[in-house]
Amino acid sequence: MTLPPPPSAESVPPSAGSSPASAAAMALLAGLVRHGVTDLVLSPGSRSQALALAAAALARAGQLHLHVRIDERVAGFTALGLAVETGRPVAIVCTSGTAVANLHPAVLEAHHSGVPLIVLTADRPAELRGIGSNQTTVQPGIFGDLVRADWDVPAPVGAPDEPGAAADVAELAVRASADGPVHVNLAYREPLSGAVEVPSDLLPELRTGRNADPAAPATERRTGGIHEVIDLHPDDATVVIAGHGAGARAEELAVALGAPLIAEVSSGARFGRHLVVAYRDVLRGPHGEAVGRAIVLGHPTLSREVPQLLQRGDVEVIAVRTPGVELYDPGRNARAVDDVRVIGEPDPAVVRRWVGGWVAMSRAVLESQQPDDPAPDLSLAVSTDQGVRAAFAKAELAVLRAPIDRGMLARALWASTWPHDRLVLAASRLIRVADALVPGKAIRVHANRGLAGIDGTVSTATGIALAAARDARSGTTRVLAGDLALLHDAGALLVPLHDQLDAGLRLHVFVGNDRGGTIFDELEVAATADPDDFATVMRTPHRADLAALAAAGGWAYRRATTRAELDDALTAPEPLLLVEVPLEH
């Protein structure tokens, strides 16, 4: 979307010491604040200095939470995490050129997950475009169809109506970001910055600052003009599938329909008596064969069995839309609706047979996967027989000294996370391990599953932790990641002291280190490729020193090789902590 050109620079000469760039930048950011934006993430640059200084002034006035990051890719994912946790659009500021391209991964994830981001990119004015100017490329439209709206705003010249026009762009951007990212490309001429003046209605003496409840963002999630609610009766052949971001609505539908609930670990619906944890195994058996109808919410990504079910010709597939997000329909046969209304009550006898059968089989699968040496019986600790107590103590010590495997790591983090905490799962082998075995629990779990990219995990978690820390009741944000996921986002460990100290950040990153991409061992290529070639180009082994990496970013570091050391790390007091957990291939 291109705005009409402003008056020419010659017709409106700037006054001494003034900068049309700064005036327009302040009007734009103040407009965002007035429409509910509370966070802005920026990476420094020359062409964007007017936006940066306006943001700093608004932060000093208590109207913005300002987060500065050296690397634009880190900045983009930090903004993504802030938006996910707050539910509000978050602004990102960067300079021109390659800086803009580095935001592309976060914009991709936001597009596919429906996360509200407002991308503000500084650019050269029209007369400097297309002539080989330094740091100048084609920025309008650079994100293509990934953004809900795209404005190319001409360079301000100091015309009287420019602040009002900038405020209008702010309002439009907030509204358009309701279900995904938007792009505002902002051309600026020299002088690139000048005196900055915060509007009087945003000054601290007239408002109570960032501790006050901000204005509600002017966003309403869109559904493309289609509003369809389907009426269903309980059916003993129905199963509810909750993919990433499905939310608690999936569990409600499963109960109302008397249906088993397949809820992925980041679905927000992994709880309740209808939950089937070992759903992969159950779907491969007779219960899966009996399915005649599947209700899908969110974006399932963690198994092959779910898409195989939805591609069957004998299964009726009903997919509930997520506004702004591509419909999950692997069989291209789904009926898309906005919601499901259940008519009638499920027959208790049918529920016991249908749901009970799924849950019982899941429980049997999980019990068969328990370690050979389970935790000792606690009742033996108080036995009057000294020999029994000694045997208990020996068994307890063996448990504490047991080496950590992936299952133990995933279970331990899940068990240590409570509703006031946050758990962030990287796109690695470990999220699939967790999905296959952790029990139901109503906790806040996040993962970048829009595109399931390995990059940006720690940055996203930092944004989540920063937003969560504003609640005095919040706990710890923990990250479960593989070593490659950490190395992909190593720049995220450079957290500024302002965010560490002033924001009360509490972030613990647990890294299952198997020295490469062992997730590829589970693919067919592992059995067909030359072993040496496979190790070189797929597993990509490395010798990175994670302790040194933590030290470079100023993080505390621990190494956990036994259950006792892992339990100790899970209750560690350090605000920023990296825990390395060596794993066998």
C-alpha cells in the first residue's frame, strides 16, 4: 500500500535544528502507543536513528518497553516472543539494506502462526533509490505475501499534516496486524534526526507510565469474511486433534463430543481425562482404524500418524480455522469451519468404551516404556527392617546417579514447570520425545511451529520471559533445546544488562547436547546414505564449547550428567542459566 506523496522538500524548508524525520518518527511511534503497543525491539543503524531516538524518549517517559538487540534476526524473534506472551502487536525497528532481510525468518514464523508484528524499516528517499546508493535495495514488498499490509511511506519534509498522517499509519498498522505481521517502510532524508519531543498526553506527569494498564490494542482477529459454525452430535467414531496453538477449546470439544483427545505438547490442550498421550501407537492399532470423523484445531506437526489419518478417504475431516493462518488440510478434503457446536450429551457407556479404550491402550504403551529400574517405593523408607531401609537408600542413590537420557530430560522439565512458569520447546528431537511421553498438565508451552524452524528459539524465549516477568507471580521460563538449536541462535545469549536487571528476567536454557543433528538418524536417509557422507552433511558434528559460549554472554553455566545434577539445576537461583546435558547418540 503506497501513500500519496507529501509536498516536496523545497516547498517546506525545515527550521533550524529541526528534523522532519524525527517529528514523523515520534508521531508514528506515539500513535502505536496510543493504540496499545507496549513493546518495541530495535537494532541500531544510521537510517533508522529517528525511530530509535523517538523510541528511547517514549521509553524514558514510561510509555514503551524498549529492547535493543545487536542482530536483527535475534531482534525479530525476540519481538515474536513478546507478541506471543502479551497477545499484543510488537514493533520492530531496523535500518535499511541487509538488516531488513535478517527479519525475514521471524516474519515467516509470524505469518504462519498468526502472530502480530509491526515491522518498521528505515529506507532511502525516492531520489536515492535505483542509483546504486549505499545500503539501498528494494524494500517495499520485500516480505511479499507474508505480511497482511505493506506501506511505503515517502520521506517527510516538515509539512503541517505529516504528524497526523503518521498517526493514521500507526492506527492502520495496529489494526492490520490483528492476525499476523505488517510492514511499514519509512523513507527518511537528512537531517536523519533532531530534537525529540514526547507528545504532552504521553508525558509522565500526565500519565502514570508503563505500570498503568495500556490502551487496548485496536486489533480484531479476522476470519476472511466466512463465519460458519457446524452442529455435531456426539459420535463414538470421532476423535479431536489439537495441534500447535489449538488452545483449551480442543479439550472442551473432546469432552462435549465424548471423543479421545490427541493434543500435541505445544497445543495448549494437553490436559484432561480424554487425553491420549501415546497417540501415535494407538492410531496405528484397531482404535485408529475405527475413526470415522476427526475434528482438527491448530497446526499438528509432530507425527506422521496424524496426517495419515486425515488423508484417509473413509474419515470425515472438519478443520476449525485459526484466523489469518493457513488451514491444516493434508488430505485436501477438510470442511473448514469457524467453530463446532455440540448438540446433545454423549452416552456415558459409549464414552467409557470409546474414550476408555484409547486411554487404556495409551497407558499400557507408556507403562511398557518405563525404565527397567523405576523409582524405589517410598513406603520402604520408613520400614522397621534396617535391611529394607538400606536397600531403599541404595535404590534411591542409584536413581540419583542414573545417567540422563532424552526421556528423563523431557520428563524432568515438564514435571518442574507449573502454571506460573513458561516452557519453550525448540524444533529438535527433544520436542518429539516430550510429545510422545509427557502426561497431561495445564501449563503454558510455546514452540515456533508455524514453520518449525530451528532458528530463533532462545530469542523467542527471551521475549516470552521478558513479558512474563512483568507479572509479579511469574516464575521461570525454561527452554528445552538441542545443541544445534542453541548454536543457530547463539547471538540471543547477548542479552543487554537493561533487560537482565531492570526487567527481572529469569530464563534457563537446558541443552541436550548430542554433538550434532541426530534427529536425522530417524529419517530414511540414515539407512541409505554413505555413513561418512551422512555424518558430514546431515548430522553436522561439532566441538562447540557451550561453557565458553555461556561465559561470552554473561550467563551462568552448569553441566548435568546425572538425575541429581539435573534436579539441582532445575531449582537453580541464577536469573540467566545455561545447562548442558550430554546425551548419547
